Amino acid sequence: MNHIVTVQEAVTAFADWMEPTDGELDAIEAEMPRILADVEALDVQIALLDQAPNELDQRRTRRDRRRVLSERAALANRAVPGAVA
């Protein structure tokens, strides 16, 4: 006979004490421009999956890649509070 056993991680995955801390939420908020740039770049790539890209599509792809790189660079260059210089 097989016994059904619950996994503790799965049962407590949404417990109150597992909520993100204020520091983690602040980090997500600081990275939000990069996250949104990544999402928009993925939207462009998904839209172009089933068609041959024309010149306008290629420009849009390059623009989105530049925006993603710019946001990543801005995030990397931002001073981190509490970091030792």
C-alpha cells in the first residue's frame, strides 16, 4: 500500500512568515525599470516569432535591446545603500 505524504515546503509555501521583507520589496522596486525593459523586449521577440522581420521590426528589436542594456547599466552603476566603497 502506498501512503500519501505531504511535503512541508509545499504546505507552508504561502505562510505569513514567508512574505518578502521590506528590503526585498525595495530591491524589486529598484530593479523595476530593468524588469519592464526585459518584458517589452520579450514581447517584441514573441511578436516576431511567426513572421519574417522587416526593417521596422529590426529597428524596434535593436531599440529594445539598447533599452535593456541601458537599464542594466544604470542599475549596475547605482550606489547600493550600506555598501562599502
